[in-house]
Amino acid sequence: MATIFSRIIAGEIPSYKVAEDDNFFAFLDINPLIKGHTLVVPKKEVDYLFDIDDALLEKMMVFSKRTAKAIEKVVKCQRVGLTVIGLEVPHAHIHLIPIITGMQDMNFANPKLKLTKEEFEEIALAINKAWR
Ligand code: 5GP
């Protein structure tokens, strides 16, 4: 069965898309720690990030870099942090999280933000524009 992220990439489940190329899809995390919290996902379904073949993993880091640079242009932050957990959804993904106050911004035990549809749309569009 396709993972929830494959269904998002296929457009079967809606998402706030930030960027896309032949290999990767980036969209806003639905339960963001910080405004602009983005997930980068390979279109190829692989559960564990470190099972991704070397060539694709290199490209995933470059795609994440470009996406992080776009996030920086939209969200006023010290820098964008990158983390990988992957315990909830068995489809490899990189979290890109704007760090505003400090390392505590990347603590997944923090309460998640509740954003409106309009807020999600506005951020996704702005990051997408900065990405292009
Ligand atoms: P992890 O697998 O890295 O522990 O966490 C998965 C992440 O995916 C979580 O931060 C969660 O909020 C996000 N997530 C799970 N399901 C969906 C979804 O359907 N849409 C979006 N945009 N994010 C999701």
C-alpha cells in the first residue's frame, strides 16, 4: 500500500506544496513546530533515509539546501535546522525547521502550532516563489 506521503505526492491527499522536481517533493508539515516547518520527501518510496542509494541521497541534500535557502528568505530566523526522525511515517523525509529562538525550536516534544488554511497557503506560496 502506498504511504501517506506517496499519496500526497500523487495529489490524492492535499498538501501545502513548497517545491518539486523529478526526484523530490517538499511540503509544509501539517503539525509544524515553527512556521515554515517543511518536509522533503523522495518520490521513490524508501522507509529509512540511510537505505536511500548514494546518488539519490546526495541529490536529496542539495534539494534540501535549495529549499532551506528559500525558507530563510520567507521566515525571519537564525538559520534552518535539519533533522531526521522517521518514526511516524515509513517514507524517508527530512525536516527543515526555521530556528528562531534557539535549539529548543527543534524539540519535537514542544506543542505543535495550529495554523489556518490561509496561513499555510501564504507560507507555502512565499517559499515556492523564493525557491524558483
Ligand atoms: P516522523 O516520521 O519524522 O517522526 O514525523 C512525521 C511528520 O510528518 C510529523 O511531523 C507529522 O506532523 C507529519 N505528517 C504526518 N502526516 C502528515 C500529513 O498527512 N500531511 C503533512 N503535511 N504532514 C504530515
